Amino acid sequence: MKFSEQWLREWVQPAVSTDELSAQITMAGLEVDSVEPVAKAFSSVVVGQVVSREQHPDADKLSVCQVSDGAETFQVVCGAANVRAGLKIPFAKIGALLPMGDGPGDFKIKKAKLRGVESFGMLCAEAELGLAESSDGLMELPEDAPVGTDFRVYMGLDDNIIEVDLTPNRGDCLSVAGLAREVGVMNKAAVQGPVINPVAPQIDDKTSIEVLAPAACPRYIGRVVKGINVAAVTPMWMVEKLRRSGIRSIDVVVDITNYVMLELGQPMHAFDLKQVQGGIRVRMAEQGEKITLLDGQEITLKPDTLVIADHAKPLAMAGIMGGEHSGVGADTQDLLLEAAFFDQLAMAGRARNYGLHTDSSHRFERGVDYNLPRTAIERATALLLELCGGQAGPVVEVSSAAHLPKVASIHLRKARIAQMLTLELADSEVEDMLTRLGMQLETVADGWQVTAPSYRFDMAIEPDLIEEVARIYGYNRLPTRTPKAATPLRSAPEHIISVKDIRRQLIARGYQEAITYSFVEPKLQKLLDPAEQPLALANPISAEMSVMRTNLWAGLVGAARHNLNRQQTRIRLFETGLRFIQAQGGLVQQPVISGLICGTRLPKGWSNGQDAVDFFDLKADVEALLALQGGADDYQFVVAKHPALHPGQSASILKDGKEVGLMGALHPAVQAELGLKQTLFVFELQQQAVLAGKLAKFSSLSKFPEVSRDLAFVLDETITWQQVDASIREMAGEFLTELTLFDVYRGKGIEFGRKSLALGLTWQAPSRTLNDEEINSWVDAIITKLSDSLGAQLRG
């Protein structure tokens, strides 16, 4: 928003310079983007009056004028078409410096001779004084302009245009009144705007008003003004204030509504009364309804757009722009003046939906004081009667108390101020700040109960008030203190590992961590976990992210596909996160660790082979994770069936008989559905089951020799190593220290459907040397056990 510093100082007179004022506004949270002078520097320009005008004897387009500066009369040759006797204009006398170049004082007025006629000065247009980029003729001044007065003084050009960039929550500052309030509070200065008294009705004429959408328009005010002179000239002071705020003068009625908007912050509109049929109806637009706006473009309205209509047609897009046919024209004599409060949410984004952005929509989207419309319509009425004449009817108001905003009442605690600002403020100082901000205070035991004014619609909770205290006190004055907090060391049990340890182990084994969305595509989720019904999102980001994941494989598989499509053939990914399972008691969130591998076993290199990874590469990685917490022997890998995994290459991971994980190769049908040519291997482990392990205990080293035996057994293919391992440990005695499977053989000499396992067993006692009888008894027990329970045959 742009505003004139002089206009602001008409409301409040802080004893600060322009630079200090700009700094104050910025430190109050209303950032100043720029400060520019209203006009470039020029000198020796006065208010002049054309006494007489004659045709130049030798030039059809030049005039010879006699111009008075109030004391003398000068002959000036002028080429402007609008020069005439009696006209008051800016008159640059001999020696004047005009800003006709890039900088001030580039052009000096000297005595000149034009087509043989001497000229002693120059009659100026706006562009020649740097007040406009272009102009069609001389700048015409009002008839009451005092001849001979310094033009800069008369126009108040020793002024600055300050542009403020407001945050969206401070719509109350989109007016001179709002900014004056802020400046007054910061400087403890009185704020005094124009006295606005109700205008007594002079006629009984009024129009009917129906509000059919009270939620979007809780308050609508209208007033008939008849017999106005729309050809009246907008006074120079108003034109200049509009110009300095970035708004050009159009006609006196539009200028007045724009002026009130800038002054008070209330957007307004004036309809040509004869174009309003039957009265006003504030309603939502009908499907396919059209309106031609003031800028000439035709708009097809959407049903979610609020319109101001009569009984036949829409007249305006509410809070955005008026219609062309109902606007004030050259033949307008009677007006319907309107001011309304539109709900902020009802206005949000509506203008942008049509590619529009207006001063009105900018304010309504950010919020306007719901008590302001009546004040604004009284102010606009008074200006209209003063400048255009006419007679005003009574004010007609339609309000819905149920839909008007509720006044915020906020509990502000003294202790909370001290805690958040690390600052002890006297009660009187806090009360003074808030009172000057327009708040009403009621003292309570621990602080105040604060009622915000209607124009501070951004006040809702206690931190809002504390922010106001900080702003007015001064952000730059707030103390800087190092936070103090008790930070006792947390216990770190040795038998518990952290997720960070898991990450380090996987990274050390060549994995990279992935972070994927918890929202996944329903089709992919069903493909990877058809047994679980995922939770559907009520308001998904997109169709591809519309359900909650029941495992982390969907995200990892998606990441793998993305990499494979970009020629990254060797992939190692893992992720730690939550999966979401619908249970009888509600949604259960389980922290899990998942991983995926594919491609070659080793990175590409001259000394590395090109063997592809298999199930046992993934199993080795999982076992490395389980070994971190010292309890790897507590887990069992058993054959599992899962619809998304290969039936011959999948396993459940059990701990104490309960499933804590799953691993395997993706099912060929799933891979085909996903368009994958490489085999993907995946795993998933419950975090809680993996992180809790065993406390390490020291065992003294034995000084006595080890005894080793190698055995080979022939067994059925269906017998697993886990069964063999359990049977051997059951019969091998307490001194078995190592059991190793060092060969698996199938082929010549072994029946089809059977396999040969070669085992290495090592015994060592801590306090004595083991003898052959003991070793032989354990070996015999092992052979017997394997033969009886597993049908194993000792291989010679």
C-alpha cells in the first residue's frame, strides 16, 4: 500500500523525521518497501494566471500570452491547445530549474525568442514538472489558486510517498486511519481524523435490500443520493491524495469512494440508481450467469461467487468489481451508495479465480472491520453532498447478528509475557500499550481479560497479544538471553540399540536411506499387501497418494522403479518409518525398518564378479542387523507364504514364536505387473523387536586345548539347516563352542531329493582338557539324534 506522509500527518503528528517514521513502521512489523519524493526537485515555479491570449503572428499552433505572477505581467509564448485567458497554471519564471531529464535541475528556463516573438518564462504541464509520465496540455489549477504562491508550497509537493508491504493478517492497516493508529501507539501521540457525523436524510427515497447469503455477507448498507452533479470537478487536494496513493482520478463519484477506501479502509461502490430494477439482492451467482465488468471484460460467473444483483440481473461481483451497465456515467443523476461487510473466507481466492485483483478484493480477502460500513457511508455521503450537491435518503441496513464475527475475549497472563519475552514489564506499561491499541482490559488475578476492537480481527489467542506487546515495546529492545533448562543425561541401557545404529549398519553394508510418503497409490498397495485394507484419506493430495501405507515396500519399490528407469541397475535402499494398520481398536501405527536390494552382488569393478544378488544376500544383511543387539540366536527364519513374495524365496522372522519380520523376493507376477525385469528382494522388521537385545557378559578365556570333529550327513532336501542346528546343539553337550556348516553337496553319489551337509564341531572346556571318551559320546549322541529325528545317514 502507498500513502502520502503528509496525509498521515494530518491524522497524527509524531515528532520524528521521515527516516525515523519509516524505521518505526518497519520495526512494528509493517515493512516499508520504499520512500520516494512526491515530485522531483524544481524551483522558481509559481501559480500564474493567463491575463490574455493572442494568436502568434507567424505560427498557427503558438499563442502569445500575458501571464501574471501576482506582481508583474510577463509575455510567454505557449504551444498548448488548452491555454486561454483566465486560466491558472504553474508558471516557470526566468531562472527556474525544471526536472525534465533523469535528475533534478536539468533544464533551466531562459529568455527565448520563438518565431520572432520573445518569451519570458514557461507555462507548465504535469509531465514537465515530473508529476506525471505524460500529459495532453497545461496543468489546470483551481480558480481559487492564489496567484504568485510558490507552486511547490501550494501543491504540498515537499512530501514523500511511503510504500508499505503488509502481511496478510494486518488488513486493518490498509488505510491511512489504520496506519495512523499504529504510528500513534508507537509514539504515544494523539490520533485525530476527520469528524464524521451522521448525515440527516433530506428525502425519504430508499431502495429495498435483501441479503440471501447472510453467511457470506453478514452486513449490507445502502443509501440513495439524488440530484447529484456528476460533472463536478474533483478538488485538487483529493486528486493529489489519490495520485500519491497510486490511484488515478476518474470522476468525482468514483474518486470519493476510492478516497474513503484509502482513508478508512472500507471499499465502497456507487450504482446508477436508474439501472437498479426492483431493489438490491445479495446472493450467490447462478450457474452460467454472466456480467460485463467495469473494465469491459465479460465474465461467466461461478456458483460460489457472491454477487450484488437487482431483481433482474447481477450488478457487481461482491467485493471485487462493479458491472459496466450499472456504473456511474455522464448522465447519472441519482445514486445508490453501498458499503458492506463480506466474510473473509467467502472472498478468499474468488478474484484470482477470474484472473482479477482489485483494491477492493485485496482488502476484503485480508479482512475489513465489520463495524466500518456505516461510518464509511456517512463519510462518503458528506463528501458527495459537499462536492456534487444532491439530497441524501435514509441509511438502509440489513445485518445478520448470527453471522457477524464474534468479539475476541482473550486471557492474558503476566507470567506468560515474562516467559515468552524474557522481560519483566510493569502492569501499567502493558495496560498502556494495549489500551492505546484499542483493547479493552479487565484486571483478573493473574493478568487481564482483553477484548479486542472489531478492526483487530487478527487477535484470537494469548500469543497474539504478547506479540503486540513485543511490537510496541520494540523488537530491537527485547533482551537477548541464553535459554536455561535442566538437561539431565538420559539413561542409555547397553542392551538397547538405537535406530541410528541400524542406519549406520545398513549404510556400512552399501545401503542408502530413502524417505518416502506415508500416502501411497491404492493399486500398488493392494499389489504388495492384499491381505490388509489400507485407510483411505478423506482429502488426498492426488489419486496416486490416496491411502495410508500398510508396509514400507510401496515407497521403496516406487523409488527402485524410478532408479531402474534411469539406468541405475544396482540398488540398495532402506527406510525407517511408520506403517498404518487398521485394527479393531482403531488405527495402529507401527515403527518398522524396511529394505530393498537388486542388481549385482558387488559394485562394478575389474576385480568384482557380476553375480546377481539372491535371497541369501538379503538374509545376510538382515542377520547383520539382528546381531547388533547381541541376540541373533533368539531369531528363527521359517518358510513363509505371502501373496507379494516368491513362494520358494520368502521367510518369516520369528522371535519367541511371534512374527517380527518378513523377507523374500517379490513374486514374479507382482514384478510383471510392475514392469520390472530385475528381481527385487525386500525385508521388513518391527523396530521394537530388533532394538531390544541382550546385555553383554564377559566369559573368561579357556587355557585348555580345543577338540574338533568333522561329520557329513545325507538328509532329505526338505530338512532345513535350522532343524539340524537345533538337534546337534541339543545333544552336543555344554562345551560345544562352534558349529559350522562348511559344505553342501548334491550330485553324483547322492540320491535325487537328498543332500549332503558337511559340519565342523569344536569343543572346549574352561577348566580342563576334554578326553576322547567324552567327545565320542557326544558325537554318537548327535548321530543317533539326527538319524532318529531327521532320517539322516552318516556319510563315510
